[in-house]
Amino acid sequence: MRAELAAGLLAPQASASPKFLYDALGSKLFEAICELPEYYPTRTEAAIFDAHLYDMARTIGRGTTLIDLGAGNCAKAARMFLMLQPLQYVPVDISVDFLRSAVDGLRQQFPQIRMTGIGMDFSTEMALPSAVRREKRLFFYPGSSIGNFTPEQAAALLGRIREACQGDGGLLIGVDLVKDKAILDAAYDDGLGVTAAFNLNMLRHVNGLLDADFDVRDWRHAAFYNEAASRIEMHLEARRDLTVRWTGGERRFAEGERIHTENSYKYTRQGFLQMLERAGFGAARTWTDEQGWFLVCHARVV
Ligand code: AVI
């Protein structure tokens, strides 16, 4: 991770992977983002699930092996348990300790569902252990987290999910849609500055990982919708000429120079369905909100 970080910081266009946004404080700041009036994705997706859960459950059917990618506190999947009645619940997350305590709580609430937590970085591999049932696998990937991958990486991830689906599996996924630039800009640059704090906090995390000397006061949050690329871009911009030093390296940044920290791609319904089709999924059903801001999609292996 240190080598990856240093290489990104030294590249002509400096960058750092969005995974470095999520230390303990970063995860809390992301939870706060989800409460912001400007950040519509979380509440819009929740409203779609509330309105259409019965229809979704009828489409999906009971007795699935529910595989929850990036499960976190498992709350989104748990809301579907009564309706879906999965035979096995398989939360997958890179943060194992957090997952363990969430699953312990759920086991007591739903003793009839077999639960198998897995610590894995599914963005690079999808190696499910043999304890995971092969039958009726339903991969659950909410929150438009797919948008934080480039379209090429997203297509590769969908391909890995398709492979792990076996013959009768499917995917239930949440995707943020293209919309007015002003709404998108505000969602990633809120008035309270919570998203700015989330972005700037990455520098504190990097200081810890690389023994670097970033001073957060020297940097400002920059986030905007790049219409040509159909993505939000998040950057950290130097407020003045400065040099950052870390163990084994240093870099000079001129005033206004940026570190690219995150992309959040927005899709059209049509574009996303095409990507699913290319990955080997079909028979898609979609649900959206009244404004057409967010899409929940179920598709089957074909
Ligand atoms: C986690 N992910 C889907 C969020 C998004 O909207 O791309 C991360 C985020 N970055 C800034 N605000 C929220």
C-alpha cells in the first residue's frame, strides 16, 4: 500500500486511491455524508427499496444465497431478510472486525439464516470459500459503489460476479444516474463542508501510512461533475507552493496543483443495462424514484 501511495503521489498528475479515504474517521465522515440534504443517493436508494421491496422479492424469489458486497454494518441487506427469506447470508467486506460484530448481532435476530462472513477485497478477486452455497446466489451491491470504479474496472468486476454466480445466480445493484450538474456538484461539495472534511482527512490517513508531513490547512477540497466523462471528480488542491516529505520521498506542489482522490461515475439506465449485458447478465428489471435520479436493477445470468 505504501508503494502504491508513493507512486500515485509522484505521478505527473498526482493521485491517491479512494480506498485511502476510509480510515476510522473517514468511515464516520462518510456516514455523516449520507445524512446530508445535498447527498441524495443514500435516501433515494432507500426510498426505492421501501417502495418496491415486495416487487423485488417476487422477482428474485425466496431461498437465495445472499452475498452482500461491501456489507459494512449489514443494515441494507438486513432490511430485506423478512421479504427475501434467504437460506444463507454472506456479508463480504475488507474490514473484518467491523463485519464480525455486525454479523454477531444479526445471528441473534435471525437464527434461521445461516451466516458466513468473509473478509476479502472483492475489487481484485472473488474467491468465495466452499462454505458458500452454490445454489441461487444473489449478489447484492447497493449504494452505487460501482461508480467508484472506472467503466473498465466496473465491467471487469461485473464479469467476476457473473462467473461466481454459477448457473442460476443474479445481481441486485444500486446505480446513481446522470442528472443536472448543479445537483451533482452540490452532492459532492455540501454547504456544511462534511465532504471537504472527508476528502481532506485522506491526508491525515496518508501521514499515518507514509510518515508524511501533509498539513491539511495547506489544501482545499475540489469536487465537480465532469460532464464529458460522466463522473464526479474529487481532488485536493494545494493552497500555496509547498513541498511534502515522507519516508523515502518528497514532492513539490505548485499552488493550484491537485491530487486526484476519487471518481464517482454516473450512468444512464441504457448505458448500465448494456454494461450488464456485455458482462453476461440479462432479463433485467429496474426500479427508480420519481425524479429518475437513482436506479436499482436486478439481472440474471444468461
Ligand atoms: C461510496 N461511494 C459510492 C460514494 C460516492 O458517492 O461515490 C463516496 C463519496 N464520495 C464523496 N461523497 C460520497
